[in-house]
Amino acid sequence: MAGSLDNKQQAWSGRFNEPVSELAQRFTASVGFDQRLALFDIEGSLAHAAMLEKVGLLTKTDLAAIEKGMAQIREEILAGQFEWSIALEDVHLNIEKRLTDLVGDAGKRLHTARSRNDQVATDIRLWLRHTIDEIRCQLQGLRIALINQAEAHADTVMPGFTHLQVAQPISFGHHMLAYEAMFSRDEERLIDARRRVNRLPLGAAALAGTSYPIDREAVAKRLGFEGVCENSLDAVSDRDFAIEFTAACALIMTHVSRLSEELILWMTSRYGFVQLPDRFCTGSSIMPQKKNPDVPELARGKTGRVNGHLVALLTLMKGQPLAYNKDNQEDKEPLFDTADTVLDTLKAFIELVAGMQPQPEAMRRAALEGYATATDLADYLVKKGLPFRDAHEAVAHAVRHAVEQGCGLEQLDLATMQGFSQLIEADVFEVLGLEGSLASRNHLGGTAPAQVRIQVAKRRASIGS
């Protein structure tokens, strides 16, 4: 029958003289991956139907039938009993076909005043808004795990590095808070991106809007959108909100990758700074002594995967004329995989960081090996009145002498130290101690244990704010 929607006849098939080939069906179908939008598609359709009834384009009877049919479809999807058809191309037509089977003509009236162009743009935004909230929850979990480690190890001394060379003593807690700061900014980026995601495209129809007397604001309010996309061409054609989300995720993974790299290094016998839980490591098929940090290594590798998705989406959009093009079907797989990868990675790292066991003695030994308090000695001389550049030169000579003698600065006797500057007195050895070095940096942003504890309280209070 003309106008019917079945597995052999698409919603637009009346225009064509021959059916779509099976190869073209497979090539163009998206139902294999966009079916994960199904519940959001139903949510958007119910809001659309309610608006159509409000403005007189649907009867109350039709609306009731649509709501009842959609409730059954939702149950079938959740139970895994919904039959998806590749011949119906996508999630939208599959649900519409099932609705029409269930409620008849009322199902056919649902698509009044909308297009799949604004429909899919709405579904993606609904899904992405939900996904951002999920990722934020996991980011907060990771931030809490880092804060807990920082609190437990505010007094634990470790070497701070520049150029991967021992630089100055720092608190392990301070180091953990550096990553918490990164993930805090990642959460801020998602919050900001969510505002631009949370705008309603529905009502833009195919590209030009619709001649029906629709109420877009009512739909936006029902769906929890903060506003509407005010240009119909832009509403259906751009995916910058998806690109922005993926960029934020690429930064999340970059920060995870940096943490992973340090955990991998710290776990080696050359460092021995941390022990990771056995459940996040694997062994070797040939070397029985091995304990490999597979989870951090794989997270480091998955960062490239997410970065690739960002490039793919940027490339997808770069040459498209207005308005909608079929190219945009290719936005979903990289977007979905980005979200899945980030969520799985964060879930693993929450538990991994919480179960990580720092090794204070190994960190302390390493801090003592690299003349980490040399800058403290220079600062000591400056406080005695020596210009900084002269103090820097004097300490450089002292370090060179200690290297030649194979000892630390703190192991040089007072007479030897005074050979580099007559300003040096017996109190210098308080400066050369690791704990003294940490405690002296007692200012906002410094590594002093007292400051770490202040920041722990501040950062903990910021969670969920």
C-alpha cells in the first residue's frame, strides 16, 4: 500500500523506481550502532508528540496511543526483545515502523513537523548530555582517589623532576594534587561544553523549519534543554558540540596518559616508588618474575585512539556545505567509542589509584641522590645577603665538589662548605635536609605538607560544586 513503511519500502521510497541494493543498504545503514540512541529517540518523540497535541496537530487519542506504543517499545528494547532491521536504515525508522505496527495511523502522524535531520541531532544531544554527566561522575571519583592519596602522603618526600632529572624535593601528596588539578579542569571543560550541547535542534525539520505552528520552547522545557538552536540550518548540520566533547575527552585521556607514564616508570625496579594492585597487572608467559602494568600501558595507548576520533570528527566536518549531509552519519561511531573509552578508563583508574601503595623509603633514597636541595642552599645564601646569581655560582661549585667526592651536599663538613662562601654557617645543615626543604615552601601552591593539607581540604570541598 502506498505510504506504508515495511522492510522492503523505506519512508522515502515512493520517489524511486527500484529498491535500494543490498550492498547499498549495508553501506548506508546505521542501525548497527545508532540503536544505542533508542531510549533517547523515544524520549524526544514523546516530547514532540505532546507538543503536537498541544498545538492541535494530534488528537488526544493519537497521543495516548503513541505514548502507550512507545512504552511497549521501550520495554522491548530494555528486555532485548526488539527486532532491529537493517532494511529500515536507522534507529528512528525502526522505532517508527514498530510504533505504526502497534498503534496504526497515530504512529504515522508522529513525524509531522520534524525530519530525521533534526530528530537525530536531538537524539545525539540527549545522549551526549547524559554521557557528560556520567563522565563527570567518574572524574569526581578519580579526583577523590587522588585527594585521598594526597592526604595520606602529605609528608612523604619524593624527588621532583624536570627533564626527568632530580630537581627539588616535593611531597608525594603535592604530586597527586597536580593530577587532581588537571582532572578538575577536565571536569570544568565538560561542564562548559554541556551548556552548548544542551540546546534543542528539534523544530528545525530538514533544514528550513516547518510551516506547522509548533512550540519549540515547550519541547525544550519538557526535555530539560536550556534553550533552542535558533538557526534551522545550523541546528541540523553542525556537530561542533560533538567535536568539543571529543576534544575535552582527548585532554582527559592525555592527563590519564601522563599519569600512566609516571606509574609505569615508578613501578620499575629502577624507581620502585609505587606498587600497583595485582588485579591491574599481568605476568609474562616466559618470565615468571614479571609484573607488568598493563592497565596504565593500555590507557596510554587508548589515548591515541581518542585523539584519532577527534581528528576524524574535525575532518568529517571540514568540507561540508550547509545543511545536512549523509557524511554526518559517520559522527556516531567515533563519538560513541570516545565516550566508552573514557568511561572505562576512568573507572579502572579510580580503583587503581585508590589501591596504589607508595613506597616512601624508595622515594626518599632517590631524593637524596640528586642534590635536590641545591636550590635551598642558594636560597639560604640569598637570605644571607648574596646576590642570587652569585649564590647560584657558589652552589654549583659545591655540587661539583660533592660529585667528585661521591657524597651529598649534606655530607660535606662545615669548613668545606665555607670554602664556597663565608656566609655559610652551622645552620646550613637544617636547610639541606629534605623535610626542611619541603617545609620552607609554605605558601599557596607550594609543596609544604601544611599547604598540601590545606589544598586537600579545599579540593575535597570543590567536588560536586
